[in-house]
Amino acid sequence: MNKENAERVQAGTDAEPVILKLEEFLPYRLNVCATLVSQALSRIYIDRYRIGVPEWRVLVTLGQYGVMTGKQIGIHSTMHKTKVSRSVALLERRKLVARRANRNDLREAFLSLTPAGEEIYREAAPIALEFGRQLLDVVDPADRPALDRALKRLTDRSAQLTADLAKDPAHR
Amino acid sequence: MNKENAERVQAGTDAEPVILKLEEFLPYRLNVCATLVSQALSRIYIDRYRIGVPEWRVLVTLGQYGVMTGKQIGIHSTMHKTKVSRSVALLERRKLVARRANRNDLREAFLSLTPAGEEIYREAAPIALEFGRQLLDVVDPADRPALDRALKRLTDRSAQLTADLAKDPAHR
DNA sequence: TATTGTTATACTCTATAACTATA
DNA sequence: TATAGTTATAGAGTATAACAATA
């Protein structure tokens, strides 16, 4: 208890002071957890293939779906179109992603992995999955469905909160 | 299913191809969740007080403990000493944090909130706590202990993995 | 007019190492 | 020699807006 709170208690002030305990604060805990997990995982693809998180997401998305437009990649990997655009450009320069025009809508293009891109994907995906498995291994199997539900709810709720704040600048 | 997998199935290849589903991949889900939560929360202190996440953590840590050295702040808020140093410097310039020399060890100093800093803390902490409460509200009460345990385990495990990788560069 | 995607800009954030002062 | 903290540097990542092409 810090000085001020000790004083409050001593003085018998009825309003309990609010103490925010960082180590129990959910946003902080989520942030630390996600950062550490991301850091550990990124060693796999950053050190091996010299690509960052956005490029990794594009690679994995194309590995999962085969062919996609930039917009679709952005939706599926929750990335802004500029981030997708730059990641795709980098992967194209490395000959890991190929582009094919959509004749029905020339604004967009169909993106897919090249054979080299698929090779990396086939090599990296099992390692990443194994990493994910090892990670989940430390969570009690009985707790896993709850974790799954909680992450879903928290993600939806914070996305909604962010959207609300963006729409209503007065709340800031 | 993408082209290659369809081919594999058609050819009757026995080795099932590994498909990494981003939306089910725990590291990705944690990252998206934490980013959205952090984004929503930071509106509270970034827009109100013009400070970033590191400064916020220092403020909250000092609000919680009253007096601390830079090193202690770093440990408690999982921040590197350079990040702590710069955050403290910024908060000092804004007269929100004060520094008092430790006569027993002149390398470090005792840091604490100024009255102005405490005022901001008293104003912001309840808002942050309310935010955290609203967030947790969407999680089924029955799922909360599991979420708590899971986050703890995942954080410990990934910290350990990162430490292992840092020690053993051959694994990269 | 709206949408897809790219580019430019400026800004913030980060990691690392080098350094100072003290122990 | 080791530790607490600061500063320098460079690189990475970010957000925003402006833009071009197409619908």
C-alpha cells in the first residue's frame, strides 16, 4: 500500500482508493502474453526466411486458401490494405507469391504462392503448428474450451469498442 | 481446399498436407485480441493525456507502489531499462514523476508520482479498471478462472521458449 | 462516386550497443 | 568487474492521406 492509501485508511476516509494492479489487469496480461508468444514464434520465420509478421500472415493465408485477392487477404488476416500491399510486394520480389490479373475486375489481382512459396509454406507450417501445439500443451485440456470462448468474446468486444470510439470522437 | 491439396487427395497421397488455419492459430488469435484490446484501451490515456503505453505502465506502477527505482519498474511492467528510462524522462518533463536520489546507491534513484501525477492516476485508474471490467464482462464467469490460468501458463511457457532460443542460437 | 490497390510522408517505436557513473 | 541508468544510432514498423486505375 502506498503512502496516500495508508493515509486514507488512517484517516478513515470512506471512499476506497482505486488500485490498479498491473499484473492482474487483463489488457496488460494479454499484451505481455501475446508479445512473448509472437516473439518466440517469429524466431521461426524471421530468422529462417527473413520475413516479418505481415509477410508471414500473407504466406499462411495463401497456403490455406490457394488463391486470393489483396482485399480478401486483408480481411482474413486482419491487416490494413497498405500492409497487405507492401507484404505482397516483398513476397513477389522474393518470387514467393505470383500475381494473375482478374479480367473481370482489373482493379484487383489473384494472388497465389509460387512453387518456391509453397515449399516454404510446407516447411514452415508444420513447425508453426508444432509450436502452437507445444504452447497449448501447457494449458490444462479442461481449460482449453474456455480459453477459446474467452478469446473470441474478448476479440469481438474490443473490436466493437474500438469501432464505437472511432465513430464517436466525443467519447475520446 | 487449395489446388495442391485437391491434387494430393485425388492422387491418394497418404501424407495429409498440413493446413495452418490462421483463424484457429493460437499465436495469431492472441495477437489480434491483445492488439484490439490495447488499441481500445489506449484511447483512454493516449487521447486524454498524450502518453504512450510505456508511460502509462510507469504511471500505473508508481500509482500502485508509490516509490520505485527504474529497475523495479522495469521488472514489474516487463519493460527494458531503456524504455523505462525514456518513459520516466518524459513523465519528469511533464512534472508527473519526481526523482529523489538514493544516498545508499547513487546509481539509482527513487521515483514517485508528483501530486499532478497522482491526480492523473486517480482520474485514469478507475476508468481503466472500468474498461477492464467491461471487457471481462463478456467472458462467461465460469470461464474466467480458466482464462486466468491459461494466460499465466502461456505467458510462462513463451517466456521460457524465448529465453531458450536466445541462449541457444543454433536452434534458430 | 465508390472501390482496389499503390505510393509518399512523417512519425513512432524498437533493439542494440556504447557510454557514464557508481558499486 | 558488475550494475543502474542514459544516450546514440539506425532500422523497423505505423498511420494517414493522396493518388491511379477501374468499376
